[in-house]
Amino acid sequence: MARRNTAMLADGTLRVGTHITHSEDLQTEVPPSVLLVDDDEVNLMVTALALRDRGFFVTEVSSGEAALEHLRQQVPDIVVLDAMMPGLNGFDTCLQMRSIPGLEHVPVLMLTGLDDDESISHAYRVGATDFFVKSPQWRLLDGRIRYLLRASSTRQELLRSRARLARAQDLARMGSFEWHSVPASWEGRLDLSREALRVFGLPHGSSLGLRQLIRMVPRAERHGILRMLVDLRTHHSVLATDVGMDLPDGRRRVVHVEAEPERLAASGAVGYTGVVQDVTDRRTAEDKIRHLANFDALTGLPNRRQLLWRTERALEHARRHGHLCALLLIDLDRFKVINDTLGHAAGDELLTEVARRLRSCVRHSDQVMESSVEAGSSRAYRTLEAVGRLGGDEFVALLPEVATEHDAERVATRILEAMRLPIHVAGQECFVTASVGVALFPRDGQTVLDLMRNSDMAMYAAKAGGRNATAVYVPSLSSSGRERLELETALHKALERQELVLHYQPKVDVRAARMVGAEALMRWQRGGRLVPPGEFIPLAEESGLIVPMSQWALSEAARQVKVWHERFGFSDAIAVNLPSRLFERPELVDHIRECTAVAQVPLRSIQLEITETGLMKDLQGVIPALHRLNDVGVRISIDDFGTGYSSLAYLTVLPISELKIDGSFVRDLGLTPQSAAVVTAIIALARSLGLSVVAEGVENLRQMEVLHRLGCTVMQGYLFSRPMPPDEIERWLQQTVLPRKAPWISAVEGGDQTEASLSRGVAGPAR
């Protein structure tokens, strides 16, 4: 039903709307409510009885004043009103009723004994919905009332639908319009709904013509809108577009317009009906999403996605016009050091400043008119030039048109020069350099991926050449890069395929002419070829494979100690050189415990070597691990001592047991006094700190004799043995050391006898 009311029925039930609510909470349909107004008590009673018999819920009042009072308290579904009453008659009652809020659309059926036209017209003027001439034909009255109730229900449903539509349009900032144009003129009628006026910032009742509407369009865009309207009228096409508008209240908004043509039969003109919608917020959100999808959030530079799109367009243009296109890949040198030392916030600040400098090195353009680029405009293609951020500390400069390779190199040089000035971040002055790789289309690749890959190879070549430099791609880089990739792939499988082996180089006490330990050196048996460590160890360190490889070496060395002990009573230690990053891992001690426990050898059977350079690289991170290892009985040796510029103060507190003199100092022993001076100092330092000392790289008797004379008796080098498989170590002991057939043994024994004779000769006369 159109109107709902609340009333108490005779049986005590509560009437709510068109349902009866009982105490059992059951809801059933209730009869329509009728307010019956008549001053004649007999007519009132008879009519009420007839209506009740036909299923109506009737409330009776006998005057217009009583009817108005009742209507202020309750709203019936329909009012049946006698026209002629003393006091306030039916016409005046209806007129006053319509002025009461909420009663404007309640159906009123006027009962009258008059059937003249003036009375009927008067009834409609005061707001009656319909009239009915009084008669005892109750069936006709019942039909008329039910017809009015259905019409009222339909009307109210329509009003509710219009209200919901208006609310939905208001929430969506949408309104409707009609435009009836006049041929060959911009004049015509433009009808805007209340909601449409609100879209344009105008109050209800405002008049707005097409010319006024066009004047709201910014001047720069107005010509395009006029041209579109001309095409619209010429071709009677459908309109769907977004228009930027400056509203009367000063706001800049984006309005979406959709309209369809309809021919007006009477005049032959063409009209348009459509909707307008304020889509400013949506467009702002779309622009923001588009920016986030195409630009780096930190630096504001084009990101990888945007760079790939720009490069694709640049290659198409270069292919069409036959010119060169350059791609420069820029990688910051040692950025990780700054990031780790000063923190990520400082690193972000540095990247932002680097982005600003790089932007100044090219004709950088943030915005690209995609439609102009797609249309093939040469001017638009110049806007493709930009610097973008690939990620991390990698940037790319796109030069969509260069004359020669030297043009690209000049830009690269400009980038290196821009990086030379100091950068202040986190209160610290920093110097950052870059390595730049250059690739040219079409010479160095036909696709974006080809150019990216080849410029990346050139950049790594610049880094390998010492950093802070530019390298242009050449085909030989591709073959070396492919070999490197194949090597890395094979190295990942080397452990599971058991292709890694350990060779051992003995440590020899020349005075006692015996082996006092060995150093384990990793080799890679790949396809029948022994890969030198210089080829795969740096690759393993870069890829992180050095960690599982070193853990395997510890386990294998412990197993070898057990084998040698059973075969020839070996009771010394095998030294394994570990990278500094492995010392930082808390599980290192537990891993060594496990390796020695499985092999059933003591912990002292494993000695760990760390290069002096690796030690000083992260001293504070390594020291705790050295102490833990020393506490469980694992001896620590500093390899390549003398090359890492270590502080002597640290040597007094580090839990180390051995120094290994680097071979570069041993090489010139007996030839230059400087080498002997350095070695003498290292030996003296080791003795004063209570450390053992081992000389590496001993290759001839001259070096051995000088070392022996200076007081270093434990040595390692090709003079004694090359690194060998474990089985050959046993043969070397049996065939060379134990029979004392090696030349170095004879040299030492001869030197000892000479020294003893000299000592006796000097001492004889004194006695």
C-alpha cells in the first residue's frame, strides 16, 4: 500500500503499515484503512458498515474539523469526504488537508449529492483525487476506492523510485539533460535536471545555455570541444567524452558526458538526451594509479614498466626513420657500503639526489603524450628521452635518437662528471661513482631485451675495468657473459654431482724434515677438466655458493684427517680457508662440531684460515666467532699476512694462533734487503705475540735458506710439493720425505752441519 499507519484494532492487535502484528510475532495482511467523514449520522453509519463488510478498516468522524485533527495524529490509506457539511465543508477540509506536510498525496474521494460541472471542478481545484455521487451502490463505491488505492500505490512507488534515482545520481554526482538543437545554429533548448545543475555548481532553477556551458571549458581545450560538437551534429553520432571545466565557483572539475541522438518528428531537428557526471575524483585516482604504475615512488623517475614502453616506441621510430637509438645502463659503485653504513634512509636520500643529477644530464621528459607518439609525431618522439630507475641502484638513460656512438659516449661522460661532486646525506659527505654500459640500436640488438642485456654486459665490463668508467658493448662481451652464465649454472650442480674435490698442500717443518699439517685447496672436476680456483671461487662468492661449498670442505677435511690417521698416523691439522661471511654465521661452531664428530677426530684436527683482507673487511662481525671457535679448541690462522694493512693493536686481542707470511714477501728473499726486513719484522712480531709463523709460496732453495736463517722453519710451497690429491700425499711422504731424498732436505742438513762446524771453530780457541 502507498501509505502506512499505526492503529490499535478492536481485538487488541497493533496495526503497523498494512500488517497486523500479534503477540506471537506473526504478520498477516490487514485491510486498507479509510477515514470516513460525514455530518449525517445515518449516512455515516450505513456507509461505514458497507465498507467494513467489503474488507476495509474504517474510522468515522462527523465534521471537517474532527477529520483534520484525526489526520494530524494518523494517516489513513484513503479519505472519503462528504462535500456538503456545516461548519468546515468538504471542499475547505480538503484544501486545508493538502497544506499539512505528509498529506499532499493521500488520495481523497469526495462524496457529493451534486453532479454539476462547477462542483466537480471545484473538488479537483481544492485537491480531491476523485469524486463519487452519493448512492447506495456500494459495489461501485468499493471499486472506486480500490482503484484510487491502486493508483495511489503506483504513484508513491513512482515517487520513491524517483527519490532513489535522485539520491543515486546525487551520490554518483550525475544528472540528466536534453538538448534540442536548431539547424545551422548553436541556439536551442538545453534542459538540465536538478542533479545536472548541481554537477555544474549551479543551484536549482538556474538557466544554462550551451554557449555558457562551452565558456566553462578552459580556453586551450575549447576549440577541440567545438570541433567535436560540429562533427556530432553533422554525423548524428553518439557522444562519450570527458571534459575539463572551470565552474562558476572557481573549482576545476572533470565532467563525463554521454548522449545519444534522437530525431524530433515535428521539427525535423535532432535532439540529444544523455547524462553528465562529475568524474574528477575518479580521474584523479586513475591518474595517481597510472603514475604509481609507471613511475618510481622514491625518485619520481620512470620505472621499469614505463622505460620498456618508451624504449619500444623509440625503437619503432628508429626503425622507421633509420637512425640510431642508445640505451645506457648506469649502476652506482659501492652503493651497498653507504646503504649499510649510514642506513636505508640515507641510502634513499642519496638515490634521490643521484636521480636529480641524472635527470639533468639528458633532455628528460616526465610526461609523454601517448596519442601523439602512436600517431607517429617526430616531436612527440623527442619526449621519450628520459632517465629511469630499474630498481635498487640501477638506472637507465634512453636516448631515442643519436647520430653516432660518440653522442652516447658524451652523455655517459656527462653522467660520470655529474657523479664526481660530493653528496651530503645524513650529515656525512659521500662520494659516489658510477659504471655505465652503452648499447646501440640496431647494431647491438633489435629488441628492448637485447639492448638491456647487452648494455648490462657492457656495464659489468666497466666495473671489471676499475669502475667509474664507461664501456660500449662489443660482441666479445656476449660470449664471455654466456660462458660465465654457463659456468654459474654448472657450479650450482657441482655439489650434488660430487664434482668438487680437495687437493692438499703440505706444511713442512724443514728443520725436522717432516709434514706438520696441510692446507685444503678446493678444485672443480668438470667434464674431465680441473677448473682452476681462480675461475670459480670469485663466482661462488658472488652467487653465495661459497657458503655450502665451504661447509662441504670442512666436512671433507675432517674425513681426510681420519683416513690419514689410520694410514700413516697423521695427528696434525688440516687448514681450510673460509670467507669472512661464514665466520658471521652462528651455526659455524656447531657445524665444525658435527663434522669432527661424524669423522671421529678431535676439534683441533681442523684449522681455519681467514685472509687478512677478509678479516679487516668486517672485523667487528668476525671477532665474536673467532672467540667462540678458540674456546672449543679450533685454531685460527691469518692467511696472506702483510697485505691487508691490519692494525697491530688488534693482533694483541684476537684469538689467533698462526700468521702466514704472504708469498709476495717471500719471492724476493735473498735478492732485495727490503723483503728480508719485512719478513724479519713479521717473524719477530709473531714470536713476541707467541704465535706460530708459516711462510707461503716457497719455490726455491734460496728462499728456503733465507727463511731458515731468519728463524722461520715451517714453510709451504712448490719447492716441497704442489697441491695434490690425498692419495698422492701418502706416496709423496713414502717416496720423498721418509727416505730423505728431497733436495731441500739435503740443503737443510748441509746448512746445519756447516753452521755447527762454524760454531765449533769459533768456540775452539776460546776454550
